[in-house]
Amino acid sequence: MTDLEPLWRHLLGRRLRVLRLAHGEKLAETAARAGVSPQYLSEVERGLKEPSSEMIAAISGALGLSLLDLTLGLSDDLRSFHELAASDYRPSALLMAA
Amino acid sequence: MTDLEPLWRHLLGRRLRVLRLAHGEKLAETAARAGVSPQYLSEVERGLKEPSSEMIAAISGALGLSLLDLTLGLSDDLRSFHELAASDYRPSALLMAA
DNA sequence: GGGCCGCTCTGCTGTGAGCGGAACGCCGCA
DNA sequence: TGCGGCGTTCCGCTCACAGCAGAGCGGCCC
């Protein structure tokens, strides 16, 4: 169960990047609006850093998201993750098909 | 919108405490199962510390929760928060009634 | 080939995560 | 009523890391 889930920072980071790209924005644009460095936003998106609560608020705010929007989206991502895990997905099967 | 929401660490901490108490557990019990100090768990629950992703996983795991359970619960909490805010709740009105 | 752009890498410093010992309040019992 | 135990919080500490500035890398265009 919990062994198979991503860590919080990976889950969060992936969603933030997906949303930023969906908005057609560059790292520097979103970072500037959030008041953080582009380097740092890159790290957060790649799950390399643990953002503080204030940073989470600033970055999601810059993407026009409330914490509610964010947690709902993360729940969706985790559901998809569980569904994928339940489908007995095997990377080696894909490699052989390619 | 985002101005009126709680910070992530407060949101998370409140839910973890509520769930622990709902399980009828003491700080020390849950902390031991999570492999953290009781002092630290107390701090996390009160939103005084920013737990790392591994700590979030350990504590929620100790409460029998997946990250999905957790994010769903947090979304519910935020919805309640927004509903309360939308009802034009006024602390001073309550104080006068008491 | 050089400049520009977008993103990532590298190294740094001050801050805070996580914890051990102590303190506090509450409760039950002799 | 004083004491011990329990549950939680306070306090101070150390070292890891959050957040960032400068540099590096690859791609694209003139």
C-alpha cells in the first residue's frame, strides 16, 4: 500500500510541472510570480527539494491554484497511480513490444 | 482565495492529530510505530515543523493511511474550511452569544 | 561561430528539521 | 495532601538541507 506510493515531494513536484506546462509557462515566469528562483522551482518540480508551506502557497498561487485545487489534483494523480499499479504494468513487456 | 487558506503544515498537522485521536492513540504510541520522537510528532501535529516526505509517509503509514487517503481527507478539510468561510462566520458573534 | 534562451548543475550559508532532556498539568491513590 | 505516573509541550542543540547566485549545457537562429 504505502510502499508503492510516490513520496510527497515527487507527487507535488510532478503536478506543479504539469500545471505550469499546461499554462504554457516557462520556469522563469512562474518562478518570478511566485517570488522564488527558477533554479529552485526546477528542483521543486523534480522532487529534489522539500518546499516549505509558504513556498507551496506561493508557487501554487502563482499558478492560480488554491491548496484545495492542489490536493484534489494530487488525489487524482494518486488514483491514477494506483490504477496503473493495479493493472499489473510491466516495463519489460513494453520494452519487448518496442 | 489562497489568502484565506491554512498553510500546508497546519492543514496536515490538524488532520494527523484528528486521525490519531480517532484511533484512540497516544502521541508516544503513534510516534513509536512511525519511528519518530513523540516531541516531534507533537510539533508536526501543531504545524510547528515542516515534515519531510519520508516523515509524512512514516507518520501516515503508522496511522494506516496511504498518501491517497491523506490527500482526500485534506481536500475534505479544505472544503469544510471554504464552506465555513463562505457562511460569513464571525468569531465575535460567537463570543457575544457565550 | 556567436548570441540568446530555457533549464540544470554546482557550491554556499543561514536556517530549521528532528531529537534528548527537562518542565508542566492532570489524575489517581495511599 | 503529597507523590508518582502519564501525556504532552518546552527548550536548546547539531548537522543536514532549503533556497539561491553564478556557471554550465544543449538547442535554435542569424
